[in-house]
Amino acid sequence: AVEGSYAYIAGTYGYGFWTVDVSNPKAPVKTGWVSMGSPRFPPLELTVDKNRAYVGLYDSAIVVVDVTNPAAPSRLGIYTQSVLSLGARDSLLYLPGMSILNVSDPQHIMQVSQLQLPSYAILVDSTFAYNGGFSDTGLTVVDISISSRPAVVSAIGLAFGGGNATDMAKSGKYVYVSGNVRLNAVDVSNPVSPMFVASHVQTYSWGVAAQDRYVYLSESIDGLQIFENKLIPHHQPYSFNAGWNMISVPSFPGGNSGGTKGFLFPSSVSSAFTYRSGYTVQDTIKRGIGYWLKFDSPQDVLLPDQPVYSETIAVTPGWNMIGSVSIPVPVSHIGSNPPDIETSQFFGLSGSAGYEIADTIQPCKGYWVRVNQPATLILPAEVPSGKTVPASTIRILPTSERPPSMPASETSQRLAHPKEFSLKQNHPNPFNPSTEIRYVIPATSWVTLKVYDLLGRVIGTLVNELKHEGEYSITWTAAEYPSGVYYYVLSTSAGKLTRKMVVIK
């Protein structure tokens, strides 16, 4: 168990209980030890609540340990009770079968109540206790708001591959029940009606833990396995400076490859600019690409995302604005296809200091890089076993040339007041599943861009906001729509334009 800066361990090596200072995870220090257990009755279970640890000795007893001073743990009491799992909260100890003990006085531990449920593992939160049993009594939810009168709320059968539950963990609305050769995930957002979500066939496991949307499973053959529950939405905060920022978005809701600027950054006060031999305005912010975006004050933006740990980015000769992934990537770990291409250093934005050479690509930041040929950059280059970087990494050659200046001084030249109201033909067309739509606005106007099917029904609104003069593009994805002919209609104060596009699957 871990609480604060300390890890607590109970085990058969030496038959005892250890405290370990993990304030510096790279240099853990063993700080205290208490002898307990024996070869016949070894320590097998452990939980920590506030300043006490509770250690279960196999088929024997529960030992209460004072860890107020983790460097000098001491035994406070012992309670004779066979135990397979432990849960603790507010001086109450919960055992499988829903035996609730009052441990406020460790010298006089008293039983508060018992339901005698068929269970082998237990987990408690503020209101409920979750009991893991056999396949037919896989998970039983018990209301423990009144400890003297616990009440069964619901039960759901789970497959364990024979045998019984061995351990449980909870994160958000999901309880993960491990047992024999199967790990089960159960949605307990409605405790009266828990729902089975998914399972994983495993080698026999004793332990499972969960945090956020990640599940950690110890398997007897394969060691530590880490799973991701993609049903859990995730929001990652990112900080931006007042004024212009070089940004990218390393991930999007549900793993999508793009999102509109207005949805992702509603508080920004500029269009999103990217660079293609000159600046262009983009409605859709795509993964892997860098953009300029302006804020009128320092901002902390909460972005919904599905983490992306690798990315391929197409670059062309000259300067390119590239994006990032969800983890920092040293530039020495960037690969390319074809391999061994020559690049400049990578340049990031350092507030008022302007451009600076970057040695690491940070999440949600944009960067400049100059390349000598068309290629694909790979962030990061595949690192076998996480130990060595392959030979396909890029060759970085220092340059005295600086990247293009920010769009504040470029925009008027690059976008010189378009005069024609136009809607371009989507590209590609036909397409599956995504296509790009470009349009030009000659003057500030409220703009709508909608997609219709052949029956004239609106099936998507791509744009519905005030736009300043300029050329824009947006991506429409038709993954959920059947093959056929569709129409997209652009409406502004200058009039209405319609074009046809074709989805072929």
C-alpha cells in the first residue's frame, strides 16, 4: 500500500511489515520494520487508512500497526480472524463476507455487524462495499452508510474461469474484479443495477489496482500488465501565454484526428494559422501539425483527449510547423521515412524571448523545423524494448537561419483581403471517410456550413460562427454515413453556395 511519501509492505521474506520512504522514487529508503507472522501464518493481506496499517496473517489474525511515525512502526493490537482481504475506512475494518469491525480501540476490537456473504475479496468507498465471490455471486454491492445495518443493494454474476475473486480495485464508476484467469470490469454508476462492461483473459492474478482510466494487473506468468479503459473520458490541462502561442493538439476525443478551433479553443482571439510556404487560416486543427493561436490573457485550457503516443508527420522541403504527441519526445528520438534525412534544429517559442532551440518536443506545443526533402517524421522513432534508438533517426545540422516570423506581421501580406466569395470543391472527392472543404470569405460575416443528404435533411453543421475575411478549410468525416451523394451549403451575408460530394465505401 502507498500513502503520502511512504510505501508499506507486508510479506513472507523475514515475516514482517516494512515502511519505505519513496519521496524520491529513484532512491527508496527502508525506514522501519516490525516482525509478525510465521511460516505457518505468513502476512498475506495489507491495507492502510490514515495512521494505521492492518496486516492479515494467513488463516490466523489481523495485526494493527501504528504508522504515525513511519520510521518507527509499532504493533497496537491483534484480532483473531481468518482473513482473505481487507478494506478500511474511518476506524472501521471490512472483511469478506461483510464482517465489519470497529478498530478505534485496537486493544478491544469489536464486531459491528456481519452479513455472511459468500465473498473472498472486498473493496470499500465512502458509501458502498463491493464483495467479490464466486462466478454466480461475482460482485455484490452493499450499502454501508449505516455500519451497524449494512444492506445488500445488488449482485451481478461474473465469469472467473472457475474459482473465485482474488482482488478488486475501483476508479471512477468502474470496479475491476480479478479472479483466477479473468479480469472483469463492472460499471457501478448505478449501484442498484451494476452492468458488466468487459473482461480480459489472464494468467492467474493476485493483485489489481486502478487509477484514472488505467488498470494495473499482476499476473503470475506475464508480470505487470497495464490496461486502458477507453470508456473513461479524459481531460488534460494545458497552459498558454497571453499573446501568440505555437500550439498543437496531441490527441482528440475518442481518438479523432481533428477538431474545430472554436470547439477546442473557444477563448482564443485569433484564427488558427498554419504554414504551407506561407500562412493559411484553418478551421480544423489536425493532429501532428503546429499552429499559431492568440490569447488575450494567460490561459489554462482543459482539452478532452485520447492519448496518442506516436505520430507520423508529412513535411516538405523548407520550413514546417509540426505538432506533438501526448508524451515528451527528445529530438534525438525522432525518426524519418526515408531514413537519415537532414533537418535543422527544432525551434519552439519562449514567450517574449522569441524562438529558441528545443531539445524536446513537449505535448501541446508547436515547433519549427526545416527539412531538405519531402519526408515523413516519426515521433518518436520506434525504440525496441525502450532501450536503444534505431539508426533511422534524423540527422540534425545546425543552421543560422531563423524560422518565419509569427503571423502578426505576416497575415496582411499572405491573406491580402480576398474579394471573391467562393466555395471550393471538396478534396478528395469521392472520398472515404474524410474530405477537406475550403471556402473564402471576402468580409466579416456570420458563416454557416452544413451538410445535407439527398432528402434535404441536415446531417451535420460544420461551421456556425462569426468569421473574419480570409480563406478557411474544414474536414468532414463521413465514417457513420452510408455511401451516396451529399451536398454541402455555405451561407454568409454575401449569399449562399452549394456543391456536391460523393462518399464511396
